[in-house]
Amino acid sequence: MAEHTGRRCCLGWDFSTQQVKVVAVDAELNVFYEDSVHFDRDLLEFGTQGGVHVHEDGLTVTSPVLMWVQALDIILEKMKASGFDFSQVLALSGAGQQHGSVYWKSGASQVLASLSPDLLLHEQLQACFSISDCPVWMDSSTTAQCRQLEATVGGAQALSCLTGSRAYERFTGNQIAKLYQQNPEAYSHTERISLVSSFAASLFLGSHSPIDYSDGSGMNLLRIQDKIWSQACLGACAPHLEEKLGLPVPSCSVVGAISSYFVQRYGFPPGCKVVAFTGDNPASLAGMRLEEGDIAVSLGTSDTLFLWLQEPTPTLEGHIFCNPVDPQHYMALLCFKNGSLMREKIRDELASSSWSEFSKALQSTEMGNSGNLGFYFDVMEITPEIIGRHRFSAENHEVSAFPWDVEIRALIEGQFMAKKIHAEGLGYRVIVNEACFDFPTWNHTGTSSHVLDCLLSR
């Protein structure tokens, strides 16, 4: 208990696909407390797999909004039981999985403003949402809405120049359009639409938190040059949408003081500041302290490559977001849906579910894989839009399978070659050291620090 007492700090929250996590960071940037709630393991009553519900059509993917709220309750109660000294928290902020959206029902703002400290959050917010299962980034059910949006503004490239991306199924504007078209009653009863990031901030604020520029630029709705909503895009998606979104704000904005609920129930100081939450990818760029010219690769459920830009050059592949650190600059992002889950599948199929065996296969094969190439997309890929497993021999003939060790190297080399090619498509020249594909160690998380070191070196 003494470890958590009298130590002034800030809290960082992460509302990700599979868990909610918190870290406490002191004035010297030391993390001295952390905890998490894993949805599949700790909240079995919601019946998620990988933190989500995949619907029968195989395209619609959602998560229960009350699951996120209950996870926050659990962490806060655990912190309280451990003796964490909330009175020393000066400020808090956080990140949310990008492209997820939450639909607050009419009257929710009054409930948020008058929460009772005697009850948990999830007990009081049960009736505050227009839809109980919210679309998340894995959803790919809005193709029709994407084509409608692009047609409205003059095509995919025009939309990309305007909002930083062509229309993507997981982007929030298209999800809103689908809701309005298929469930107009729920839409009409919605007083506010949040991203997962601004939803999480709203819980702490006790009122609707604004969407920040960086996460907002992943919606196909924000004009990235002047940081305002595009009237053409809003009109193409749903009526009265601007008032349901509110005005966007810079990512570093202090959006208010913490709700009295947290002061009374947990002992937060009334002056504790709530800083705008942002998307997980912009938060990664900020947390890694990237600067102009830097490139980073995140190997997760989905793999992402992101870099700092001064002048955006939107294209039909990849995304340009507003920079979370400097609102005058931008960040580029490439997202590959077939990331760690694809690597884990091949590991389970060919390496006895062992990363050690997986690493041995990489060590036993030559860099370049003797000319054998493989591309592995068990779910519809984002960059590019393709599905299936595709293998090509050194003679450029498509083949049905490789030997197990060749298959493993083909998977890894194919994934990283794709990242390099698409980064260069954004105008960057990526110089990769030859040792990068030697892969001496692939660890239990399915990542290799050696790979990251190589890709981050220029």
C-alpha cells in the first residue's frame, strides 16, 4: 500500500480490442502501477471471442459497450482495494481502439452528470445507449455505404484528399450511415456519437467528451487540412450528424475536470484534469516519441506501420491522420488486418503451437527463401483488399503448399515486404538491413524486437 501512497502521478488508460488497461506514471515517467481486465477471461458473461462478437454474415463485428464500462469498474475497484492513492492523480488520459463507435441514447448526458457514488458505473448506464453492441474496427459490413460516400464527393481519391483516406468499411462515417439506413429509430434516439476514445473520456468527465483531431481523422468525416467536419461527408452519411458529433478538438486538449462521481467514490482530487483521449495508433506515435522522418511498426492483432509527415500526400491505400503531438503536422498509417492472428495460425498449424519451433524454422531457411514467396490473408485484408493464401515458387508458378519451414519464412518475409512496399508508396525510402530477415528469435507474443530494430533503423 505504501508504494501507491503520496506519489503524484498521471493515469493512462487503454480501451483496446481485448482488454482495458491502466498504468500509473510518476513525475519521472516511471510506471509504478498497472492492471488490466481481459474481456474473454474476466467478463465471460458477454460471450466475446477476442473481445468481439462476429455475426453470422462473417462481416459484422461488434463489442458490447457495457462490457467496456464494467471492465473500468473492475479495475477501479481493484485499485481501491489495493490502497491506490487516487488523491495524488493530477491528470488522466488514454487511448481507444480506432474506428469503434458508441451511440449515446437521448437522456444519457443527464445520467452522466448525476451519477451516484454508491453504485458502479455499469449499474447506472444500462439504459444509456441506443445500441448495445457497437461496431468496431474489425467490421467490414458497410461496403455499400462506402461506395455511396465516395460517389457523393467525386470518387475515392477525392475523398482521400479531403479526409485522408478513401472510404473504408470500418471507418465511423460509414458505420453511422449503415445505422441510419438500417435502424433509423435507434439513430433518431441518439443524442451523441462517440469514438471509443471519446466515450472513455466521457465516463471520467461526466459529460460528452469531444472527439480529438487524430482519432476523428479516422472517420471519413473530418477535413484534415482545416480540422472541421466536412459538410458533404456528413450529409452523405446521415441527417443532423454534426450536432451528434460535437466540435472536434486538438488531441492535447484538456477537456475538463474529473466527474464528482470519481471524487466521491474513489477520492480523486476535484482538480484532476481529463485530457482528450485519442486512438490507439496516434497514441503509439506519441508514446514512441516519433519525429519527422521516423517509421514505426506495431505487431499486434492487426499490424500497423506509421510515420510522421509534414505535408500529407493522401493516396488510395493507407491513411493520413492529423498528428496527435503537433496539430500542424500529420501522420501516415498503414494497417494490415492479418497480423499476429495469422502468425499464430501458421505457428499452430506447422510448428506445434510453439514459437520456439517457429523460430527454428526461420533460422533453418535462407534469407530470401530461395525465391519462394507467400501472401497469407485468412480474413479480408485492408492493404490491399484481398483474401486467401497465395504461394509462388522461385519459377513464379502458383503452388498449393510449401514445406513447413519454407511456409513459415514465406509468411514472415511476405508480411514485412508488404509493409516496405506500401511505405515506399507513401513517398518514403525504407532502407532495410540485410540482417532484418535473419529472425534469430521470435518470442511468445509473436513479435521480434530484432525485426523492430531493423525496421526502425534508417
